[in-house]
Amino acid sequence: MKKHNFSAGPCILPQEVFLKASEAIMDFNGSGLSLIEVSHRSKDFVEVMDKARALSLELLGLEGKGYQALFLQGGASLQFLMVAYNLLETKAGYLNTGTWSSKALKEARLFGEVVEVGSSKDENFNYIPKGYTIPKGLDYLHLTSNNTIFGTQLKKFPKVEIPLVCDMSSDIFSRQLDFSQFDLIYAGAQKNMGPAGTTLVVVKEDILGKVTREIPSMLDYSVHISKDSMFNTPAVFAVYTSMLTLEWLKNLGGISAIEEINEKKAQLLYSEIDLNPLFDGYANKEDRSNMNATFNLTEDKLKDTFDTMWKEAGINGINGHRSVGGYRASMYNAMPLESVGVLVDVMSEMERKG
């Protein structure tokens, strides 16, 4: 039976990416060697790294605009630390919209004063704060564009004259934005780009080198830039698979093309959630994420029935996070509209059964 994978991460990837990656595991570029045993300094893999970095900037529309793309390790969690290490001299601002922004804020406090410019913690992060004031004297402002656990997404970004940093781990490459408004973007690959093991960092070079502290080499963006993202042995398989996914996205028509598909998927599922009396959406409607739809049953007694139905339909990974409960359907770029339709059919069938 075909599986419909709504897991929040590690995520669904295009089938053609799985096929090409599996072939490279057995024989990389006709070398007679596996991708995961070749030297990361070999010509073939250096080309992979260069292409992955170039594709990242191309798809984001940041080529020739003073940005560098890096594929690092440690996940977005290490970026919580690295951002502050490289940019926080005295004071930084953080918009707290969920678990991951809370963790980022915690790490930044190790390096200087942190101002929580806004928070939705009072409602268990089911909305995006608005009308907040950004104080003067900040070294940067940090945002989280999409909140995987709670199913909220920033639709508008503040205009600021300080560096704007954004964790885009769960909606990178999913919608068209003016990416030049951001000075640093980071995203764990495993949500929407590739397997776990690498993290994309896109940084505008002219924001670096401003702090007075000495930065350990492994945590210094400038060091990684100077070594073409090869300061240490990279996560070869994760970078290669991310490159394949970026190629797939480019061939599809880029971010604008996938955004149209993502809108259709989200509209299909949210329409069912709103029309079906057996379900309630968790996030405020105006802040709903197109990547992660969170919802609950209106009656707990229906849980066993619904769980049985979606499992029998080949659906996987829709249990909600423990901090929210209910259900979460993650509809990343590679999720076909057909799979969302299967979930909607199950929900509709449950209503018909009464």
C-alpha cells in the first residue's frame, strides 16, 4: 500500500531524489565507489558542494548580492548558538513564537542582553504576535518564520534597519519572499530540503566581523566561508541529497511554482477542517501555516475510530506534538496533492459515518 507521509521531520522527499541518492550510495558518478566512501575533497564531491551552495542562492534570488551559502552541521539547534556568537555584541531582539524560538532565545542569553519583543506563549503559541515594538540599539532581530509544532507561520516580516535573522527550518523554499530583506537565514535540511545531518546557512557577509569576542573556528561563519563550507568533513550524503532536492525544485519551476502547489494543499485541508464539525483547527486562522496544519477532534471519544481509519488509508505521521496534542499534517514541498486528498477523504468519511 502506498504510504502518505505527513511526518514533521525527517520529511518526505521527492521519489526521484530517493532513487538518485540510492544509486549514488552504490556507485557515485560511475566511480565504482559509494558516495559515502569517497573523499569529500574529491573533484566529484567538491562539485556537489559548490552546486548545492549555488542552487541555494539562485532559488532564493540572492546571487551576486553579497551572500554566502554554507552547509554546516549541528542542526538549527547549533545555529541558535552560532547566530549569537557571531552577531550579539550587546543586545538582541527575539520574537518568541514557539518551542524553537524559545530555545534560540535561551542560547542567545549566554552572550548578552536579549529582549523578547513579543510572545504568544500566553495562548500556547497558537498565534503570531503583532503590533510589537522593536527597541533601538539591537544588534539584530531574530524571527522564526514557521512554527512546526504549533502550526503557525509569519505572513509579514517587520522592516528594520538592523540585521534580520530568520530560522526557516520548516518552510525554507516553500513560498516566494523578498529574501534580500534577511541578513542571515538558517534551516535544518530535514524539514523541507533533505535528510537530517546538514543545515543550510545563508548569510550576508558584511554583517560579520562586528563582535569583539574571539570566536572558536568551528563556530565562526567567516571561517566556513573562507573554506568554501569545507572547513571540516561535511555531511556528504545529506549535502548530496539536498542538492538533488534543489535541482528537483528548480526543474519544477522554482519557489513560485511550488508555492502554488503548497497553497492548493493547504486550502484543501483547512477547508475540510473548517467545514467538518468533527474537527477544530488549533492555530488562529490568519496565522495558519501552509507547511504544518494542526487540528483536534471535537470529541475525544472519536479518537480510536479516526486513528484506525487514517492508518488503514496508509497515512503516516499525523499525531500532534505532545505539547499540543491532537493531530499535525506536515505538507512539505514534496508532499503530493493526492496524499492530502486521501487525508481529507478519511475526515469526510468519518463525518458521513456519524
